Amino acid sequence: MAAAGIAGRRPASRPVRRPWARPALVVLHRWAGLAMAAFLVMAGLTGSVIAFDSELDAWLNPDLFRSPGRGPPLPPDALAAAVEAALPGAIAVSVPLNLPPGEAARVTVRGRVDPVSGRPVALAYDEAFADPVTGALLGTRDTGACCSRQSIIPFLYRFHYMLQLPGEWGHLGRWLLGAVAVLWLLDCFVGAWLTLPRGRPFLAKWRIAWGVKRRAGFHRVNLDLHRAAGLWFWPVLLAVAVSSIYFNLYRELFRPVVELISPLTPSVYEMPAPPPSVVPPPFGFDEGLARAQAEARGRGWTQRPDRIYRSSRGIYAVTYRPSQHRRGVWLGTPVIDIDMRDGRVLQVHVPGEGTAGDVIMDLQMPLHSGELLGLPGRILVCAAGIAVAMLSVTGVILWWRKRTARRTVRLRHRLSPRA
């Protein structure tokens, strides 16, 4: 009996196989994929479009984005005043700076605060386009509307990350897509593990998973596309999944997890927002820009300012042309925040500086948009969005085929004569 027991044992050097692990992960991958499929198709296709949203928006709407004026542009205050004069009840909250010749000024607007109700006036638009030289109004649009030529690109942008649900339901869409992003992140690792071969030689067998057998039948090609696309785009898909959690579950999940790794530099935008005010700020865009420019010169910045924002928190935020790493990697947009009450500099944000947690935060937008690597990165993200949609469709086809095969086997078993 002892000899038989010893003989029945496996050698200590041979790894113990767990036959239940792979089937369990296959089931997890299958049902996670089915649960996410519709959302990932939507997110992948819209993400491919908005990888080039600025270019597509300008191409679709030349009447809004092109201006006839030639000459020196108006100062920010004068441009804002011209837009506000053409749109009674509106107040300009952001104005572009240093536009190239022939490009219209895209001004963000919101309703003025009603002194009686204390609430902003409802407007049928949230963007105005003006000639930066003359201030003449070229047009307006509501970026939340669907689905006219003027609004389709901004609508797709919002639909991409919050499903463009109305009112407070928008938070539900954001949370839902955030939960999908978490599940997608976990499934990235499960899917990659399932491509690993179970036999030897390892590399020779795994190499098959990276290719597509083009002369095979439909179902084999479908399987190969599903497996190979997931492997080739795996690093990009992982980065997009992580950054999706950043955008959709920033305070709920992403920030707390990063703070476990590294402290984050406090931001003035984390303070509670004051109630809307009917009193105009002590000074306007021009002075806010001048204060920011003085700070930029003191820091030795050479890039030009890009846009100035008027925040409801009592802050002028001046953004600058994207900073470049010495190797040509885009790290984000530098921002100088000015207190609109007394003109002092509240904070200066330079992407890539600060704690390790700050750098992780700064990287999420460049990673998600592909801007980290410039135009090649945007093309890669565009292709990855198409790959995400394809992975979802091929995955559903695989599930449907196997489900149909299982049902056929069960039906034959019932109809077969029993002995």
C-alpha cells in the first residue's frame, strides 16, 4: 500500500496542474465580454472618431471655424464684449488666444446669473464663433444637441464618456462606463492569459496566436482575428482602459488608488465652488492674461498662451501651448491660475512635474487621446478603437457559434434512440 501510494504521486519538480482554472477563466472572459460588448463597440467607434475631433469638426463646419477677417486680433476683453453684445443674456467664459490667420474664435458662453432667481439664464447654445479681427458673430451651437452637422462631433465626444444622458442621469452614464472600464481592465489580463499555449515548445505554439490564417474558414478567421488583435493592441487597450477609469471614476476610484501609491499636490479646484455671482470680477480677461504672462516670463516660458478661462470659482486659468519633453513626448498643457479678486498667482501646473502621483494623473489624458506620441499616437488610438469594436463583435460571434453548437448537440442527444 505504501509503495502504491508513493508510485501514484507526481514528481515534486513537475508543476501541479489545475484543470479548473482555464475553464473558469474562459467562462469569466465570455460573460464579461458579452456584458461589455455593446458599450465597447460604442466606445471604440466613437473614440476612433474623436481621436481627430478638432480636424473633423472644422471640416464639417467651415462656416463656423473659418473667418474672413485678416489683421491683428482683438484683445480678449474686446472679443468677449463683442460676443456678449451680439448674444444678450450670454457671458463669455473662455476666449482663444493667438489664433492662426483665417481661424474663427471659438468662445464658450453660459447664461448670465439672473439677479432675481440667482440662477443662470437658460441658453439654446453654449458655444459662439466670432471673427477674431472684427468681433462679428459667425454662429452659435449647442454642443449637447444631436445630431446636426454643427453638433455631431461634440455630441459624440460626450456620448463617448457619459452616454449623453440628460440632466442628473449623465452621472449614471459616467458611472456605468466607469464600471465597464474596470471590468475591461481585468478582462485584458484574462484574455491575454487565455492566449498562452498549454503545450511546448511555448514560443512556437504562442506565435500561432499572433497571426491570422487567411485561407481558413470563416470561424477560424474570426477566432484568429479576435485573438491576434487582442494581442497586438494589448498595451494600447490596457492604457485606454486605465485612463477610462480616470475619466469616469476619478474621485470614486482612480484618485484614491493613486493616493495609496503617492501623495498628490493639492489643487485650487478641489475647494468647494462658490455660488454664482451677479457681480462682475474686479478685472477682465486682459488683466488676467497680463498677470499670467508676467508669471510665465519669470519662469522662462517661451510658448504662447492658447486660451483664457473664467471659472465660476473666481479664477482666470490661462493655458499655454502643449509642453514638449526633450524626446518629443507630449505631456500635457501648462496652466497658470490667477485669482480674479486680487490678481495673485494661485498655482502653476506644469505637466510632468510634481510627485509620482501627479505624473500619473498628468499622463492619463495624453495616453487616452494618443497625444502622448503626437500624430502617430492619435493614429494608433484611432486604430485601437476600431480594434476594440472588432474584438467585441468577433467575441459575440464566437459565443453564438459555440452556443449554437451546444444546443445542436443537446437536441441530437434528445432525439437519438436510447438503447
